[in-house]
Amino acid sequence: SLRSPSNGSSRQLSVDEMYLADTGGQYLDGTTDITRTVHWGTPTPLQKEAYTRVLMGNIDLSRLIFPPNTAGRAIESFARRPLWDVGLNYGHGTGHGIGNFLSVHEWPVGFQSNNVPLTAGMFTSIEPGYYQDGEFGIRIEDIALVVEAQTKKPFLTFEVVSLVPYDRNLIDISLLSPEQVRYLNTYYESIRARVGPELQRQQLQEEYDWLQRSTEP
């Protein structure tokens, strides 16, 4: 359902809280669906750890290499494991198919038990989260394309096509593995290479400076 802001429901934002932005647009050449969570002040230790573990799950599923025709439900738990490790979880699906100028939630691709096996060329969201009732919510959602992996036999992996930095203020680097840090740095290099020149072309200097700061190794 479409929700519109109203004076009755609107609330002033504060730098002392989490802010979850689930955004997207439909264009003639594609559909976008992306969620980022930010905190402009000082997050609590729980907020920071929960965010980092959600990010770890997002990364672990995004960089996974798996056999062709693997069902999404068979690999879904990779996105949950960093949360499970400390007794946390989220109560929604890990991702859904996304149409090309069609449905934002397009069946039959995804990670549920009734979804079809993953094959190259499919687009799916990858969106783990964590929610503390009445306090804060975290979700990190990217759109990923299923592609062939560089392996001896033809296996599959994901190529994340959403190009928006994660909130550095919420990442506890000490929790990340060297592989996760490497993935993050490669992703940030990709954002700089693809988005940076476009911001410069549009002479958006403030936005370009923000992008550079947000994608430092």
C-alpha cells in the first residue's frame, strides 16, 4: 500500500537514532529497490554490532559461490548466520526477484521454499535485517545479478548492481573477516569507478566529495 506523510504521523528526525531508508524507482530501462540504514550520531554498542552482523550476512551471501540450479532456500541461511551466531534473527524473507520495468517483487525468483532454482541472468534482492521492537530497525538491501563464477566448473555467484556505500559510522571493523573487508574494498572501488565520473560530469562536487569519503578503504 502507498503511504503518504501527514502532520499526524510525521516526526522530526534526530541525530540520536537509526534511520532506515527503503527506496527505489521504476525507469524505462529497469527497476531499483535499495535499502540503507544510517545513524548520524553515536550508535549504541548493540546498534553497531547488529548493523555490522546484518552487513556481514549481506556480504556472505553476495560473495557466495554455489552450484548451478541451487535453490535460493538452500543458501538463504548464509545471510542469517552472523546474526544467529549471537542469538539474533529477522522475521522476513532474505530476498525477492525484481522485474525489469515490471514488478518490484517479482515471483518466482528468491530465497523462499516456493522459489525456482537460481540460474544466470536472474535479478534478486539480498536484504537481511534486524529489528528491535519499539527502538530501531536495520535493513541492508542490494539488488544482485546471478552470474557465472570464475571456477573450473561452471558454478554461480552474485554481482551486486546497487552502488551505494554502507554507513561507516555503524560498522565495527573488528567483527569482519579479512575476506569480508576485501569484498567491501572491492565494492567501494567499483562504486568510485562507476558513480564518481557521473557525479563529476553533473558537476555535483559536494556529492562527489561525500562519495569519496564514504568509499575510503
